[in-house]
Amino acid sequence: MVMCVMALALISGRNQAFGNNVEAVVTKVRLEGLVEAFIARCEAKSALRSSRSENIRRSAMQSCMKADYCRRFKDELVEAMLEIKIEPKAYKVCHFLNGRFNRTLQAKE
């Protein structure tokens, strides 16, 4: 998908407005992929819910809730990242998603 969009950008490189639009689409696709990877990591951690350690069980439960939150609000989170121009880098996306999730938890308390 990303390669097709990039090929389109190269073919029509003369049109600057189209190039900016293609760049935005590529960024959005990359952010969506990074959010999916974040969800997959959270789901992998949630498999530890049956651990004997209370701390690990608590962390696994929080990861499960985080995965659910990100899955439920994926489109809104990606749009928010685009608005504030978050670069599509894994560590920046993780930081943003963790911050949003934690603010949501604090607001509920």
C-alpha cells in the first residue's frame, strides 16, 4: 500500500499539492501501522494475566485495557497525531498513546 502511494508520488512529482497530499496519506498509513503494532504488543503482554505475581497480573490487565482503548479509538488517535504532527516513529507513537491512555484513566478517577 505504502509503495503504491509512493510510486504515485514519484510519477506525479510535478504537482506539489498532490505530493503533499500523498505525503499525508503515507504518514497516516504509517501511523496506523504503528498503532496496530502497539496494540499487538499490548495484547501479547495481556497474556500474562494468569501469572502468580500480582504486579505482573496488574500490568497485564492494564495492557489489556490499553489495547482495547487503542483499538476502540484508533481513528481518533491517528487524527490527533496528524494534527500535532507526530512523526511516524515507534517511540513517539508509543509515548503519545501511553500519555493519552493515562490521561483517560486519570479523568475517570
